[in-house]
Amino acid sequence: MALTSGILVTLAAVGFFLQLRAELADWLRRLDRNGDGRVSAEEVKGIQLLERVLSFADEDRDGMLSTEELRGALRRRVAQGGQGERSLSPPPPGVEQKVCRLTVDGRERSFIIQVPEKREGKLPVVFVFHGGGGQAENMLVRTNFGPLAAKEYFLVVYPNGWKNHWNDGRKAVRIASQQEGVDDVKFVRMIIEHLAKEYPIDRGRIFATGVSNGGIFCHYLAAQAADLFAAIAPVIGGLAEPVAKNFRPSHPISLLVIQGDADPLVPIAGGPIAGSDRGGRIISTEEMLTLYLAHNGIIGQPVEEPYPDNDPNDGCRVVVRRYPPGREGVKVEYWLIQGGGHTLPGSPRAGLRLAEAFVGKVCRDFDFQEVIWKFFQSCPARSTDITTPATK
């Protein structure tokens, strides 16, 4: 079992690097001002991810990065991580797992569900949204809430974004789902209706978490579907600038934020994603928290305390900020990872070690699944007397 898990994590890392290669190559083409197929340290200055790549991939140490050097570096990383195609992992003990499909606005959409075989009453629902360029399959491999769902009796949904991205409100020119105006909120609502026909779900306890693009999408759901979700837990994903300008959720909503202050892709201080406006922009984490606090009617001072440094060798420390309850008892928590990168806290070392040169350090002081589910459990349920807007 341990060997299988390690292989799956490694394959997920392979998929990550293949997606990253295309993204980096696009950046190199745009930064190559003289068209010689290379970029200099000066040209990538300020783009933290490419600065990291330059230091790692510049084989001839001439201070320039070519497309061939980039490809070679990523090929070596993939070779270190193993070979083969990523496949859907088998369900953990005590969990039923299957792929479902829906047609939304003429597009075939899909999602994976994990349902506990033993059920006690109505089932809470946890949505888990993948990052940009990802898929439901690799999100399941990377996060796998299944064992926790079997133990705690909740249903997990891993949806697939359109062309591997979510329309999270950034209006990014390089993301097809955002340029095409894909209605992912409608997709989520249709998933809920589909689940309600098949399982005894608890409509008052529907939650969302996600990573990167999936985390940014969680904020978009808070803005557009607060009648549906009791709480969200975005990980390394901020609030899009266009969404922030008119941030008026229909209801109070609980929020757990997990963010690294050394994230080279999603800047904690706000600004362009991955250093390029082509990826859209987010506001700072502190600005985002201020909007939620005002909306939720939270006016008291927070309690802030350090989290135990359970892994002194990970290069990270965690500070947890907890605010007093707001309207209808909703909660807001902020887990700041000092030194943390664009990574999932508590993730296994296998595979992720290969990515550290590109995306920063992995905090191993806590397990993100346990923290997120414990937070969701503690949040007040959404009132079920709310009429859900009909899908178009």
C-alpha cells in the first residue's frame, strides 16, 4: 500500500512538471525580446519562479536560459520521479468511488466522487478543486480525502475544470475557461442537484476547498454562491481583483485561509499571478481578509498564536490567527506559513521534493486535510430554508 501511494504521488508530480513546462516555455517566448531563443537574468528579474528556474537550469552557467535548457531540466526532474501514465487511484477501504458526467451549456463535464460505504444520517459534502492545468484525477492523488471521508462520514467531490482551469473571476487572457465565459458556478450547482438525487446529502453542510486556481475559485464561489456553501478553505489561492471590486456575498460564509508568504506564483501581497498580468491579478491576503471580516460582521480582535514546529527541518513556521464569530456564528481563520511556497502543507516528501526548486518549500508541521475538515466541522451549518437559484 505504501509503495502504491508513493508511485501515485510521484506520477502526480510528473503531471505537474509536464503542465509547468508548457507554462514556462510560454513565459520564455514572451520575455525573449531579441528572438534568440534565450532570456537573461535581467529579463526574468522579479519573476520569482523563472529566477528559480534560471538558477537551476542554466547548464552552461552563462546567465542565460534557453528553451532547450528548460526542457532538459524538466526532463531530468521527470526522470527522477518515474515514468508512466497517471491513472485513477483505487478507492481506499470503506469508500465507493466513481466518475460522473454532466452536460452543462453544451459542454460535457465530469467529476469524481468518493462516498463512505457506511453512512450515518445526512452526508456533508466537500468539494476539492484542482489547480490550474490540473485534473480531478491528480487532485484526488494529491489530496485523497477518501480515508477521512470513510472515518468521518462525508462525501467528497473532485470536479474537472474546463480545459484544466476554473473560471475564477480573474479574466485571465491565457485561460480558456475564463475567455470563453464558462459558467463553473452553474456546473457546481448541477453537481449538487445530481448528488441530491443519489445520496442523502446535507444541504446545510456543503463546503469547498481548492488549491491555487481551485483556491481562487473557492473565493469566487463565496461571492457567487454563498447561498450554497457553509464554508470555504482556499489553499495558496487569493481573491481575484475583479471579484474583490464588487464583493457582496448573499450570506455570511465561514473562511479558512492557508497561504505561504514565500509563494512565487500566488503573491501574498497581491498582484499578478506568476508575475504576469496574462494570468490575472489578485488582491493581498490581508485585503481579502478585511473584506470577509466586514461582510461577516466580525469586529473583535483575533487571537494569534504560533503552531507547533513539528518538523524543524522543513524551513517553515506556522502562525494561526483566529477571529471571534461573526453573523450567524460564522468563523474566519488564517494559517500563515512563514517560508512556505506554492505547496500543500503536510504533503508526502516523495515527488514534491523535486518541485521545491520551482515552487518553494513544503510545510510539514500539519496535515492540511485534517485541519480543513476540523474547521468545516466547527462551522455553523448553512440555513436550508434558502431557495437555491435555478440553473439556466
